[in-house]
Amino acid sequence: MKKFFDGKKKVIGMVHLLPLPANAAYKGNKDEIIRFALEDAKTLIDCGVDAIMLENFNDWPQYADEIPWESFTLMTAIASKIRDICPIPFGVNVEMNAWYQEWMMAWAVNADFIRLEAFVDNRAGSFGYIPACSTPLSKVMKDYPAEVMLFTDVHTAETYGNPDVPINELAHNAIGHDAHAIIVTENDSCKRITVEDVRSMREDIGDFPIIVGSGVKTSNVLDYFEYADAVIVGRGFKTGDRVDEKLVREFMDVVRTKY
């Protein structure tokens, strides 16, 4: 398996796609979607992030576990283009939990990791019910093997557990199902994850990789990095819909003062 967690704190920057074809918010602007994605990826790379992840963030409404194939084909094409220019680790996330499409996209473009919002816990939200995917995913991984890491959420944002299971217990479950890292975004009270929550998980699961998936800013990133191995930054790097070079460089300067 590709080595990612090597002791150095990691910043994963997000490339958020504009609404994709077949989504209600799509504006018929295929060429613009591609151009913006490639420009944002290049900005993140040039500013020194440690990895980038492509996501259909602006699709609305979102789908529970599969996006329209019109969306999937364009997103895969963009993923391939980014992979070609990306010298750092690259991952994909198809919201909300399109695990089959994520794996096949990663397999096709040689991505390094995928994000799974419902891996060992069943979730529900405004987009419907999302069953845990670790068991069916294992079959697809066997049929289409690839060196792709699994970054797996526990208590993913904007959802509710069914049943509700404490995040630290879910973290152990994910480790037992061959996750490569745990992503935390919300705590047991469905509130944004705190530094204390991350500390608690660190004490519970030892040195297994933890990624903070939301709410990270220049003002708190060093606090989170006391216990986390990586952070994901999306909206915090953006002005409007676009990655802002100034915001990324300011954030990375703060991180590099210590790590």
C-alpha cells in the first residue's frame, strides 16, 4: 500500500467541482467545470499542499450512494486530467457515499485514496438512507484490485446514525474493516469535532491515522495537529467557488512554522 502517513503532518486541499451534468443545478457549462477544476488543482499544488481530493461538492440535491452516470463520466474524465498533472497524492470523493463509483474511478485513474462517508456505520440525511459499505466494497476491491487507501468517516457531517454509535467505537470498527485512516467531522453530539474530541480518539485508538475533515482554520490548525495526522480543507481555501491562492499560502505558512 502506498505510504502516506510518514510522520509528517498532511494538508489535503479540496477541488470542488461545479454542479455536474444531470444534476438539477447543472448550467450546461462542461468546459468551465473542467477548466476551473484544473486551475484549482494547480493552485493547490503550487501552494504546497500535501495532497488534493476531487469532490462533486456543489451537486444539489445530493444522492445517497450513486450519482447519475452523466455526472460520473465527466467527473472521471476530470479526475484523469488532474492525475496527469498531479505530482502529489490524489484522491476522489463522490458524495454522499457512492462507494462503488468511487472505487471504480480511483481504479481507472490510478488515484491514491478515496473518502467513504458511511463505511461501518449506517447514516441517514436529507438525501435518504446510506448503509455502511465496508462489506460490499470488499468484494469490488477483490475483483478490481488497486493500491488505493480508504479514508473513512465516522459520524459524517449532516447525517444521523441508525443506530447511533459513539465515534470512538466506530473508529475501532473501521480499523477492523481495513480502513487506512479515520476521518472525523462531527462528534457524538452532532456538533463540529473539537480538539478535545480528537485527543480522546487519539488516546483510544493509539497511533492509527486520524484526519480532521472540517472546521480547520489558520487559527486552530496547530491545535488539531497536536493529535491529528492530517486535515482536509475545502471552503477555507476558497473565495466564492474558486481556490484562493492567498488563503492557501497563508494557511500553509502557519502549518510550516511548526510542521
